[in-house]
Amino acid sequence: MSDAKGEQSSGTTRNGFVPLPDFGAMTAAWAGNYDQSNYDANMAGSVLMRSHALLERDFGPDRHFGKVLEVGAGTMVHLQSIRHRFDSYIASDMNADLIAAAARRPLREGVELQRLEGGALPFADGTFDRLIATHVLEHIPEPHLALAEWVRVLKPGGTLSLILPCDPGLAWRLGRHFGPRRRAQAAGLDYDYYMAREHVNSIYNLRQLLRYHLPNRKEAWWPLGFASPDFNLIYCMNAVV
């Protein structure tokens, strides 16, 4: 038997059940292949990079956010799309391997890396002018609690910025066949199993949570532009809290 987190993979098939894999090792392998699977010059990489640019469309060099926090920053891909000015920018992630990978990139002035748990932030209320979470909320078991925590550390009038995949919408499921699944499988990763355990929140449910908790929000959908989780690939939101 494995432990409650499913971190062990020892044992043989019993009663027709394949034992739980070593999910820690699976996550480490995924992190080591993160940029290659998601951001190389391919269709999936183009879609994801477009999602980062779409979120930043309204924030040009004339806009200033003094203190910015990005949770789930991964290898800091989103920072490449930031056009607005800032004084300090904390790029955080709970995965040590991704933080190490991000540390190998040249850092812009005012940017620092921190290893943080996105659902329990060590900051006082009203610390930041903007909080960014790109492709994060779909991974969190209790997304409503994460939203409350993110809003807590924002100043009144601060901006919460999110990117979500339109998973499991029709277009997203179709796109998987032509993008990251093949690349992950080529690297020896079980893409479908990993996504089943990682993408625990659907775009349909997350959209309803955002509607309820963040009425003062601006949404953008890509590529078609109209509000449809089934016929778009990406959902972006900037909300004033």
C-alpha cells in the first residue's frame, strides 16, 4: 500500500489495480522537462506565450505597480511579457527545481526569487499592488481559499491577474493531441495521468468562483474572443479588489 499522498510505487499489481506511482519523482521529471514541453518553438509554446502577452495587454510602460508578487512563477516565463513599471517583483514557486531553473536566468532589476507556498503567503495584509498567478489556480485543491489569500495580501484597489487554461473544454482537449502530450510522452512522461492529478479544477468551476468572488473584473478569451470555455484555449482575468 502507498501512503496518503501516493508517494510510493513499490508493490505489484493486486486485484487488478496498478499501484500508485512515485508522484514526487514524476513531478521532478516534469519540472526538469517543463520549458521543453511547454515553451519550445511549437504550437503549445506559441499558445502559452500568447496567453502571457494577452494578460499584459492593458498594462503598458505608462502603468506603475510598486510591489508585485507572482505565485507559481515556474521558470519566470511570464516576466518576459511584463511591460509596466515596478519597484519590486517577487517571483515565487513552491517547487525548488523550478526556482533553481529560474535562478539560472538573468534577473531584471528589482526582481527576486522566493520559494513560497502560494496558498499560505508570509506577508502582511495589503502588501502588494498586483498579484499574478498564471496557469496556477487549476492546480489548487481549494481554489476559493487561494483566492481569499491572494486578495488578503493585495492593497485596496490592487489588481489580481490570472491566466487559466480552458481545460477540459473541447478546443483544449483537441489541442492536447497536437501539443504537449506528444512532447511529454517522447520524454517518457505519462502526460494524461499527470494532468489528471494536477489539473484538479475545471475552467467551468473556476469561472463560477471568479464570477462570485471578483465582480470587478475584466476578462479576455483567446483565440475567438467571445466567452466560451469550449471554443477557446485561454482565459485571462484582471480584477480590481
